[in-house]
Amino acid sequence: MKKLFASQRFPAIYSGVLTLIFATVVLLGAAETKKSSFDEINVRRINIVEPDGTLRMVISNKADFPGIIIKGKETPHPNRHTGGVLFFNDEGTENGGLTWGGSKGADGTVTSSGHLRFDQYNQDQDLTIDFGQRGDKRSEAIAFTDRPGYSIEELISLLQKTKDLPEADRKSQLAKFQETHPSPKQRAYFGRSDDRSVSLKLKDTEGRERIVIQVAADGTPVLKLLDASGTVISQLPSKP
């Protein structure tokens, strides 16, 4: 034993034993401590994941807000610049979200917005609730949309491939894509427009208005029935 203490190897052995003991204590403590409590935290982004790492929700500021995530793979979003919350399905694909914002511009114009949406599987928003303000003009709406059956991955792939092409070529490629991939069609809308009128609009499968119930800002009510070409075939009160 005296030889061991006197050996030049003793400090290294002693250090190694202490390190092993410390690591064991830390790991055992981590295994037992599964909950933490905080009075207040400041974070830029929080990712909620399943035990296997699948992403289920993101709470983020504007600077760190994610792009489009499908089955865990992220691509840049073309025009989303906001903070908020994103929801993901069991496969780690974006499935809805809540975003909001607001500010006063250098010219004094105020803006405010809020957007809650629920997405169709592997597609874009199907049900939306929106609020928007610019200056003294405000609008709110609830809308339902028929989305096509193809995966939105096809559209994202096309946009990525054509993003550096001249504008005319990019539009041509998109038009060719839409020949075989139908565009979404809004089916119902209920909201207030920035002219202060409120309306309920029911549409056919091609997105054409067929029943419109509206109350103008001055209180004038109207009910319209329209044919597929947009012609009013019946109206209450009737036209003068």
C-alpha cells in the first residue's frame, strides 16, 4: 500500500477514481430529477419533442422561427416572418399554428395581425381564423378551404428548383404544375371587411360564390343567390 501511495501513478489513479464517482453521482441525479420548476425563464425558442425526438411543437420568436418542416426535414419558408407557435403531427410534419404581430411604422401607421390555422395532412391550411389591422382599417374572418390531395412536398420541391430562374420561366413552370395539380378552393367565408361590412359567403367546389348574406356599414342588409357565372338569380330585398 505504501508503495502505491509513493508511486508516480497514484495521482492519475486517484483523479480517475474521483472522476468516475462524480460522473456516477451526476448521472444518478439526472435520472432521478425529471421535473424542474422555474418562476420565470427567458428563451428565444422552445422545441417540444417526443421521447424518440420527433418534433411536436415549436414556440419561437421571430428571429428563430422555423421554415417549413415535413417529416423532420426543414426548408425555408418563402414569406413567413413572425413569431408564434407551430404544431406538428405524429410524423414531425407541420400541422397548424398560431402567429401574431404588430408595430407602428416610421410614418405612424399601426399594424396588427393574428392567424390561427389547422392544416390538412401533408398540405396547407384548411381552417383559418384571421385578424388584420392597418391604420384605422380592420378585418376579421373565419374561412374553410378545400385542399387538393397531392402532397405539398411536390409544390415545395418545385419552388426550390425554380427560385433562381427568371420570373417569366418561374411562372411558366408553376403554370405547368397547376395543369396537373389543382389549386385550393375556398368554400366558406364569414367575416368583416375593412369597409366595415360583414358577410357570409358560401361557395361551390370551384370556389365560386353561390350564396352571399351581407350587411353593409350603413346597416343595409342583402341576401343574394348566384349562378355559376356569378350572375345574381335572386335577391332579397329585390333590386329596385
